Amino acid sequence: MYPSSNRLVRPIRLFWFAASLAGALSLATGALAEDTLRYGPGVTKITIGDARKDRPLEGDIWYPTATPDILPRADTSKVWQMALADPDGKAAEGIFPLVVVSHGMYGNTFNQAWLGSELARRGYFVAMVNHPGTSSFLRDPDQTRKLWDRPVDLSRLISFLIEDSPYKDRIDPERIYAAGHSLGGFTVLLLAGAEFEPDRYERECSGEELPLACQVLTGWSIAKTEDDRSEMAKSRKDPRLTKVISLDLGGTPVLSRDSLSAIDIPVLVLGSQRADMLNQEIESRALAAALPADKVHHVELANAGHFDFMGVCKPEGFAILEEYEPGDEIVCIKGSKEREEQHQRILAEILAFLEP
């Protein structure tokens, strides 16, 4: 299946772009080289059943299975490798940490499937939902404007998993982590206690030469009314969160420096040295500088690009996108063997952070 077209302005469409290339399976990304691990990767669909009927949430949960030798790869995409998974496999016995993952702008739960699969193989539950308004499938402008609901989505996901889901007895409520790519990084920082600052937003996002984050936020009419300003400025901190991981986030310019300096849990900030989409000086570097020195670990991955936090492209992926979706081939630049190597580094940094 080839990606569908998304006719937004290119710089904005690609910022926080977490594969808005439609087609669920074709976005379920690549996996690392196999090694001997205790668990296999299971995956199944989840639907969040709670009182928020105005914002339904659906997604995927990856989990460890007791069958490390069962990990097929559904190979249905001409562009993307598939993540290893045993669909609906039986969850392993035990109590495991939970990682909730937030996708980027117009992305979906398949964007970091490779990470879900690899963490499940190492004894983690990894849950993801499609954020209404900013996912590949759900782009209602009114939902998009309510950007404050993104971190709330993750809190709802956590509550469902530890209180009402079939997996509630498998999850350790003392080890709840969050990771997010691009706009997802912005989202998990809000969940950790960072706060949107309306005055800073107006100051940083005015003029002609706007940072990419500002182009997106102003294009979405974020905080245009007094009610929206108030909602955006509220703290969305979830005290159940114990560690947070930012994967080349976008949005640092509009975050309150006071709130960043007050974050009280460890933060791993991973940036892309190649800076093919985001200005690291005003994004990941600025974020790391604003966080408490004893809480932050900042790594700028050498030769990495913004899309290396997504899945692995097949060797022919670049040429296919260049022909069928001119401009989208950027997601597959250094997207095969080089990206597999970046995934190994990203995974190693995440595991070292979560399991010091």
C-alpha cells in the first residue's frame, strides 16, 4: 500500500511528521536485529472506555509474552519494514513497568511500533493511542485546537491500563514512564509538569521568521480565545509518571521556563544532530538547558535525523515515495541500514535511562 497524499504546506506538514502516510500496516515500522531475549513481543488493540465520550481513544498495547521464539513479521508494505509481533499472544506472567508513547503530528500508533516491539521483548508494557485531531486518521479541527487534551489522553490511558484493563495485574504502578516523538515529546513534557505559557507563545510566535513549532501552533489556532488560553496554560502533570523520554521534540519555545526548572522526575532528552527538521538550539538543547541539571540526561545522536525515531524503510522505500509521493521521500533518507543502527543507539539510551 502506498502512502496517501496530505496536501498541507510542506514545511508544516513535515514538522512533527510522524508518518502521516496513511495505511496502518504500512506505518508499523521496523525492528532491530534479533538477539536472545527472555520474552517475545505481543501486541493487541485497545479501546479506552471511560467517561470522555467526546474524545474516544483507541490504540495498541505491546507486552512481553513467554514465547520469545514466536515473533513473525507481517510483510505487507512496499516502503516500511514491519515490527516483530505475536498478535494477541498470551502475556507473560509477572509484574512489568509501563511506557506510554505519544506519536507526532498527524502520526499514529504504528510510528513507534518498532520501539514497542523491542521494549516488550525486554519486559515492558508499551501502550499508544491515536490522539484525536492530530493523528493520521482523526483530523477534526476542533479536536486539533484542543491541544491540551493530548497529555490528558495519556493520563486516561494510564488510568485504564492500571485500573480497568485485562492487564492491570501485570503492570507495576510504581514504574510508569512516558516517551514521545516530536509533538509527542511536547506532549509527554506537559504530562511531566511542563506548562504552556501564553505570553511566551505570543512573544516567540510573532513576526515573519517563525520557528516550525510556531508555524504549526498558529496554523492550528492554538490559544486564540481566552478560554483556550486558560485551558492551554493549565498544568496537566500526572503524578503517577516517574520518568519521561523526549524524542526530538518540537515546541520548547512556548514552554514556561519556570515550569521546566521545577520538573521533579528524570528526563531523557534525545536530539537529532543532523537537525534536518528541527533547530536543536531552540528545541532539545534549550529543553535540556532549562531542566534541572540533576534530572536531565541529554544526548544528541550523531548523524541522526528527525525521522530516525520512526520505523525502518526498505531499501526501495525512498524511490517508491519519490515516485508516488514526491517530497515525502525525506522520511526514508538514511532510512534503512543507517536507521537500524540509529535504532540500536536509541534503544540502548532508553534502556540505560530506564534501568540504571
